[in-house]
Amino acid sequence: MPRDGVRVTYLGTNGYQFEFDGHALLVDPYFSRVDLLSIGLGLRIRPDMSRVAEGMRHLAPNADAILITHGHFDHLLDVPVVMSRTHARLIASASAVDLAKRAGASSGDTVTAGDVRRIGPWKIRVLPATHDRLFGRVPFDQPEMHGSGPPRRAADWICGKPLAFFIEVGGLRIYIDSGGTPAQLPPHERVDLAILGMALPDSRARLPGALQHLQPRYVLPSHQDNFFRPLDAGFQFGPLTDFSRVRRDCEQANHGRLILLDYFQPWTLPTGRGPKIPKLKAQTKDQTLTPKWKMALNDVILKIELFNSRSPYGHS
């Protein structure tokens, strides 16, 4: 555990663990990685307990809270299981708390934009957000789940009201969302780390405006991986992502260092300006990065850590 800075661990999809001074905070933990065919056919989906157990090996044994950006299955499906094993407090919208309770969660703290929660060393501000459109509409965008039973199909895990979070701890400021549209930009407040969902075109369209508002020291584009593939298959960009555009827009904005993190490989967000990272040559091919993981792109630094011989960003 770092004494200086916040340790950030990427859990896949839009999932993160933040650690500071013996405390842990989770956002959107999702390990089951339900396959696309099950989603497309409307089959019953449920947590994959073996995958959840494997993913949780990388988590702190206890967490102060779990923040949920919205209610889709790739953000909320595994949360009741994670809550039961980490004793974490759920913080989410009313519809997401309702879904989690139907799926087995014991409790939940319902929040709306403007709310503030102080838990351990964390100060958490709840902000308004939007969700990207897919083929012109937000997926599973019903205001509430119909019926009284537990969610069974992907369509039952409704989006609800999306949220973003502004986290302050140890003098550092972190903004995180799961994507959005240009109609809802982050606040005009400088941050040390901006974690911005980049799965779909709407999010990429709002990226320049988001960077202008936040002026982050570090930029971490999120929700870019193919979350229908199991985590042990390694990171691969999702079919609708466009990392080359994200990289270009970050270069042009000239706000902060661009970072990508591999699954379960911690990185420490430093206090202050931190050490200067040397510029190295970057290589890309067919939206899949090569396994040379320390690179830089002009004035924007792309830092990727690889701790094994298999490339996590593409095929072995």
C-alpha cells in the first residue's frame, strides 16, 4: 500500500479499486463477463461465481464502499456477491439500489446528483451524468424494472439515472464516469485523474469538452475493452471503440498524461507533479496495441504496465 498517492487497480470494463492508507473504494466491479450470445438471445444471466472469486483475489479483503455509475449488468451484476464478501456499502441511484436488492444485496445507500458522502478517508460527491446512445438510443433505458422478482435477463438490468463521482482523498482529486454525451460535461474543476468512459461515439464526442473542464494531470480512458470476453483472455479493445481518435483528441487538448492500465496491475497516482516519464515510441496495429508497454505519444504519455509475457491487449 503506498504511503504517498492513491493506488489504482483496473478491474476490467469500468471497474476500479482505489486504495489509500489501508482503505479501499470500489467502482463498478464486474468479473462475470457474460458472453454476447447470452445477451443477444435474452437468456438468463447470473454471476459466474468462479470468475467472481478469481477477480476478487485482486481486491482488498474489505472495502469501504462500492460506487455504481448505472444499473446495466456490466456494472451491477456481480455487486451483491462482492458486497457480501467485502462488507462494502453500496452507493448508487434508486433504480440501481433496487436492482441490487432484488438480486440479493442486503442494503443500499440511494443517492442523487448533489449528494456528498464521507466514508473513512474518502469524500465522495455525486454528479449528474448521461449514458451513450447505441444506434440512436440508450440501451435498456426503462425508468424502472417491471415486475417484483429478481433481474434475470440483460434487459432487466436497466440503466436508470446515470451518475458520476468526484472523489477526494489525501489531497488528490479523482473524477470517474462510465461515458456520456456532450450534453452533460463534468464540472469546471481541476482533477489529478480523470477516468472517462470511452466505449461509444457519444463519449468520444464529449472528450475535448470534458478535458477542458477537468484539466487533469492524468487521463485514463475507460470502458474500452471487449467486456464479452473473459478477463483471463486478456485485454482487447471493444469493436465499437476508437482508441486512435481518443489518443489524437488527448494530444490536441494537451491536458494531462494519457494512461492505459492492464487488468489487475496496480498503478499509483502520485501526489504533486510526480517524476517525469521519458518519451518512447508507440506502435499500434488494427486497434490492438503491441506488447511494448511503456510508450509516449508526443506530449501525451501513454503508460501501460505488463507483468507477464502474454500480450493483454490483443492476441497472444
